Amino acid sequence: MKLKKMISNYKRGQVAIIVLLVSAMMMTLGLSLSKKATTETRIDINEELLKKAFNAAESGIDYYLGTGNLTYNAPDNLSSAEITARDITGEGNILDFGEYVPINGSEFYWLVNHLDNGDIGVTYYGAATVNVCGTGFTGSMEINYFYKTGAEYGVNRYGYNFSSDVTKQVNGFTAGTGGCATINIVNSPILITVTPIFNGGRFYLSGSGTFPIQGVEISSRGRSGGVSVDVSETQANKKLIVLRRYKIPSFMLSGVVSETSVLSD
């Protein structure tokens, strides 16, 4: 009888130990699941704040363009944006937007100033020549030089091959050297457009004259959320930068693919 009792107690002890182990495992599993859920919730909150910060930055740009004000507050009073604006100009004697232009795309550079209403002014790039350069460019380059003489507009067209590969050369184009093409400034200079062929690339202008303002760069930093000791957990920031270059008049835009002269409409 004592042996049976001992065996019975031993089995009950085993059951109790197993129950405790199972309970411990369930508690550990429960804590792990709880921690994971909390982490996922935090990610969702941060993503929502980032979306609101992005929307605030985007709305801030629209608000600035519509009102000229540099501070935007969202209707929910939880999001805002601070806006800054600066002129897009050359650095020294270099005008470089730092943009990659794809094959058959076009980059354009103004050689005349613009008035506050966006119309073309009468202050021109003053040097006798301007260099159109490509950064490590090995394709062909089509250049359109727009000018004004009296009340009419005209365009001179140039083509340069910068590749030694004959399969990447355009018949009739001039062989380019040193990565740059020199364009003579005739009449009143208005605009230069550059179109890469066979390869895309980055382009810039250089010259001894002063390049006019090309437009405005608008920067908007959107913020969403509250403020606490740990700002990163409660506030999101998103910055947007928009380059608003002066537009090309429709008669000039059609001139990029027209014959040797264009007329103002």
C-alpha cells in the first residue's frame, strides 16, 4: 500500500511539474506575443505620423505658392510645415542643376532674366560665348540656341559627337572635344536647350558672363505629432524640396523640333 501511495504521489508530482512547465511556457509565449504586438503598434503609429508629416510638407508648398506665407498649420492642429525659398542661380561662372537627363530628354538654361510676373526681361547673359559641357558624357549632344532680334525670335542648332564609337555618332554632327561645346552668343540670348542622344548624362553651362536666375527652390519641412523628452517616439519630420524653373513659352517649346526660326505667338 505504501508503495502504491508513493507511486500515486510521484505521479501527482509529475503532473504538477508538467502543469507548471506548461504554465511557464504559456506565460513566456504570452509575453513574447504581447511585446511583438506593442512593437507593431509603434511602427504603425510612426508610419501614420510620417504620412501626416509628408502631407503637411506637401500642403505647405501649395500654401506658400498660393499665399507667400512661410508657415503652414494643418486643420487638425497636429501637423505643420516651415517653408523656405531661395533663387536658383549659378555658382560663380557655372550653371549646374545637378540633374541627370535621360536619352532624348532635354535640359534648358535661361540666358535672360524674368520679371515678377514670369515674363521674359531684358537683362541678358553678357559674354561673347558660353560652353555647354557634359560630365563624362560619351554620347551625342543636340544644342538649340534661342535668341531675339528686334521683335522676332530665332534658333540656331548645333550637334556634337562625343563618342569614338561610330555607332554612337550622328552623321553631320561636329566631333566634340574636352567634353564641352562652345556656342557663340549672337543677338540677344534667350535660352539654350541640350538633348542627349545615345546616352543620357549630366550637363552644365560655363562662361565668363553672369547667368540669370533660373527659378526658385522651395523647401518645406513637415512635422506631425506631439513633443516629449523622447522626440523620436512622438514626432515625425519630412522634408520636401521642389525646383520651380521658369517655364518655356509654347512657341519656343515647339521650336525645339521646328526648323531654323520661330515666331512669337
